Amino acid sequence: MSGMGGSPFGSAHQDVLGQTPTDPESKQRLVDEIKDRARKAFARRDMPVCEALYSKALKVLPDAPLYSNRSAVRLALGRFDDAFEDATKATQTDSSYAKGYYRLGQAGEKCGKFSEAQKAYEKGKELEPESKVWPSSLLKLEKAKQAYEAKPKKKAETAPDLLAPRTAQPIPEKGKENARKSGDTSMRGYKVDSQGRKTTFFNNELDDKTKALIGDIAPKKVSAPTQMKVDAGASSWNQAGTFESKDHTKWMRAWLESKFRDFMVDLPDRKVGALTVPCYLTVKKIKDIKGDASTAQARGKKKWVLDVSFVLDWEFPLDDAGAVAKGSMTFPDVSCDVVDDEEPLEWSLDVDPLTPQTAIPLITSHLQSDDKGLRPAVYDACAELVKEFRATK
């Protein structure tokens, strides 16, 4: 707590959080440094630190991307109303910044503000008509809205139903005695119908004229099945071609578990005495698979929605004595959009504290690198997943 006036982040970022630059050049340098640190904190999923950094940057040089980024952080922290407020400020600061509308849609969906979220996605689509992000976002929003509306709501207090059955009132003793003497059973809830049968007092007996008017209403057996025209890929019971969805989550989980079972990535060869032997980084296990995969059919068009995160436990040998480097890598946001737009996968890296320092060069070159090692291999696997997912029926 010391050195930062009670800041919960200690002295880790005191050098930037405590700065108060006055000239434009110094402000820009500070904000650039803060943004770099915030990106690294986001990759580590260290959201409280990330929020503090973006908040400082907004005090120095507020702009739409900073509001949008802090909105994403607050969304991850579960502070949906704050995220919605930041995204709104992003769109107000720069009405042409499409990503601000994407964040506004995300936050609006989490807040249950489905109308505002839809308007935000549609505005983003106007700004970026070629992007595939907006159709899939609108589809996710529709599913979220349907799920929300399907939840049972608490019944509001209403006026008494005058047609509801009423509780029988006790019959006075004098009335009971008179009924017994006369043989009238109606006061006890019974009466005799036209055929001499005792029935309930509330039974409504139809006369012949009413029966003739209604006609025969008994159920009838259908002699032959009704033939329905079914287009390719459409349901027999959905002739109008309205919204349908199908869950593929079980298939997606099985695919990932199979793909990353004994998954290996080449490392530089190493010397063993006079010999040169190949070396590999091995994925020991995939775990914490969360998310879903589904297809949606609407008006003859099919869409594929994928949203999944997972963790890979990795390991590689360092020498013949049995020393190994190991840890885990988290991929929190895998979707069709990432593959379609060729965006880098978000990731965070954890290294086992017992890993020797000699492993640092390989960790840097084959776990943190954009173009070789585990990360591009996982990206290729995810692209393969999306391709096979879109081939499902």
C-alpha cells in the first residue's frame, strides 16, 4: 500500500499512475505507455489493474478507443452498467468509431437493454457493411433476447378472477333441514338431470337444439399423413422458414479434446552428446472448455455461431537430466469472427514457478511469438474447427 497513497496495485505502476503531465507531447507519451501496459494486463486477465490504467489514460487524453477498451474491461469484471456507460461515451466522443458500437451492443445485451443493443449493432453495420461481425452479433443478441423472454416472470398481483371457482359457503342449518324434508339435494351441490341421473349442481346439460347446432365434435382419426413441402435444410414443422436453432456444443467439445490430445509443436533441435535430437513442446491436456456452438436457420439462411474459451497445459524438456519447462496458456475468445477477420487470438501465459531460468529463451520464441510455436499452431487448429463446424448439418 505504500508509495501510492493507498492504491491497491502497490508500486507496480506508480511511475505512470502518479504522473500529471501538462504539455501535449508529455501527455501523449504517458498515454502510449499506459496503453501498452494495459494491453499486457488484459492478456494476463488482470482486469483491476487494466481498469486503473485505462482510467488514468482517460483522465489525461480521453478518446473513443480508451472508453471502448475500458468498457470491455468492465464487461469482463461483471460491471455491466458501467461498461454500458463507457461504450455510450465512446460513441458520443466519435460517432464514426465502429468498435464503440460493438462494445455498446455487448454491454446493452448484458444489461438486458436489447433494443439499445440492436440499434448499436445496426449502426456498426452501417459503418462497416462488409464486416461479418455485425450479422453474428445480431444473431447472438436475438438468442439472448429469446432466452430472457423464455424465463418465467414473477406474477404481478391482479384483481380477483370473477370466473374462477369459488369456495363453497356453509349452508345454514335451517336450509339443510328444509332440503332434507323436501328431498331437494341442490343445496348440497347435486341435482337430477333429464334422464334421472344425479349430477353436480354446476353441470350444464345441453338441449337438443344446442347439440344440433354444435354438431359432432368427437375426435376423428386421420386416415393418411399430411404431405408437407420441405426445402433442403428446413424443418418439416417450420414451413414458414422462421427462426430455428440447433446446438453443436457437445460436438465442439469432443472435437477440441480430440485435436489437442497429444498435440505437439516443433522446437529447435538440441544436442545430446555428439547427437542432435528433435525437441517438441507437448500439450499435456486441454481443460476448462467453456462456451457453445450452434447453428441458426432463419428465412432460408443458415448461420454458425461459435464462442468458446479453453486452457492448454504445455510442457517441454530442457536437458537429459529430466529438467522440464511447463505451464498453461489460456485462449479466452475463440469465435468464427476471429478466424474470418484473421485477428490474432487473445491469450495469456502462466509458467510454472519451478521452471528453470534456462527455459526463458524458448518460452519467448515459441510461446509468446506471433509467428512460430504454440500460438500460431492453435490459431490454425481453430481455423480448422471453424471450417469443419460450417460443414456440419
